Amino acid sequence: MRLKAEIERLRKRINDLEEKERAIAELQKTFPILKDKLSDWFSNWQTIVLGFNFQSFSWQGDTTITQQVISFNPNERSFQLKTPFYNYSPDQSKFLDIYLGMEVWEEAGKLKVGYGPDHGVALGDLKTNQLKVLLFCGTAGNYDNSLWLDNDNFVVTGFTEYFSQNEEEKQALKDKVYYIALLYFFNLSKNKMTVYYGPKVEGKFFQRIYLRSLRERFKSQFPNVLTD
């Protein structure tokens, strides 16, 4: 029994290493596309992380995509108000909503938006009129961009406050707050999500540079939208 358990442990270790190598190769192949298509995201991180590139990220693992599903009505006004913020797949059959926690309403003939404490990302299917919740977080982080690679593969970028699991590192960080970049690779045909963590950035510096750039990008992208 002990030998069998050891063999299983070694087999899992080998599978994990092979999956890690595959994931890193995928990131290396895709990163130039992200750099080109998500140039604002790349330049913002490059401003606060010297030498920011695919090697700045570490593979965290693969998970199955969530099965939490919500129905929607494309004819409802609430859905139609939010359509400018959706990112549609190349074949227009699906869309990504990276502003799941954002409320949208009309005021004086203009769109106005406001955030609650929670943020999320959802995948909408216009054939079934269903939303699949992909990601969700509280005030510690947010999601800031997305990119379709094809009709079944896409990337979501984000950031979160960094919480170390290592006691020695906790002592080194002391009471300082740090943030990290997040990359999520989604493969719909395999129902799989791959997660990568970026480098740590001191919190005050991150908030002063990155979050300010993020707000400016939103205003530039949606100049006629009022923020609450």
C-alpha cells in the first residue's frame, strides 16, 4: 500500500510538472499578443515593474470553469444599457462582462455607472441567454481587461492584494500592503481555467500609478459615461 501511494504521488508530481511546462510555453507564446492587443495593460505594468514580461508570471495551476449559471433577457433595458461594456467573441455568439459588479443606469439622458464592494467576470451565451460566472472577488482586487484569442479561448487580466502563505515572507513583508497582477487563461472546449500570478508591487505605489491609469483608461474608453 505504501509503495502504491508513493507511485501515485510521483505520477501526480510528474503530471504537475508537465502541465506547468505546457502552461509556461502557452504563456510565452501568447504574451506578445497580450502586449500588442492589451497595450494599455502592458504599459501600465511596465511602468511599475522593471522588465515586465511573461517571465514576470508564475503558473499557479489549472481548475475547472465554474458551473454557476444565471439566465438573462437580452430584451430587458438593464441588459441593453450594459452592452457597450461587453467584449464579444469573434463570431459574436458570446460576450465577456468584466464589469459584473458594476451597476449601470440612465441619468439626464446619459449612462451612469457605480460600483458596489464586489467585482466579477461573466461569460454570456447569446444562443442560450445564460451568463456563466467565471470570477468573483471582494474589495481586495478587481478585473481590468479581457481578450478573445478565438471563439473558445480568451484571457482576463486583473489584480489583487497579495497575501503570503509563507511565515518567513510574512515577517519580511511586515505590515506593508502589496498587489500582484493576475492572468486567467480560459479554454472553453476543455472547460479549463489556468491562473498565473505576477510580481509583487508595493501598495501605495500601485494605487498611485496603476489605479490612476486604470481610471483614466476607463474614462477614455467610455467618454460619455458618468462615474458615480
